Amino acid sequence: MTKRADFLAANKGRRMAMPGFVLLVHDRNDGDCTRRLGITVTKKIGGAVVRNRMKRRFRALARELLPDMGKSGADHILIGRAGGIERDFAALRAEFVKALKRIAT
């Protein structure tokens, strides 16, 4: 996702805060069953190298888990938090699985 309007619309969806990120899931209700991903990491987190590293980690998580566990026809937004860059990848993965399961219920 690249449009600001899509990110703002996702703010009205469900929110799940984890130590490394915040997950927003917004059901589009447009009849399209694709799962879309948006990633936001602000400058408060760090410089460009740190932000890009965090985005790469989020993309890897989403590529692995969203096809099976993501909500069909929904936008999934990952917002990076300050503790996310130091967290172990396995811990981030476990948190993402936990957040997706909670939002699905």
C-alpha cells in the first residue's frame, strides 16, 4: 500500500500493540479478497539504515505469515516501535503470530 488514504482508513480498524510493532487490520469490504500490507517506520526509530532494516524484517514476516494467517480482504499495517529493531527475529515472529490470532477472533 502506498496511498495515505488507505493508511488513514486502516486507523479505523482493529489495533493490536506488541513490544516491537503495532498491527492495524482494516476490513476493506470491497469484494476483493487480496491481503494488502503497509509498513510505517518513523524517524523517531532511527536513521535510514535502521528504518530500512526494520522494514525488511517486517516484509519477511509478512511474506511468511500473511498468506496463511492474514485476514482475507483486509489491509494489514505494521507500525514499527522503538524496541522492534533490537528484538530477536524469532520473538518478532511469535509476536506477529500472536497479534494475527488475536485480531482474527
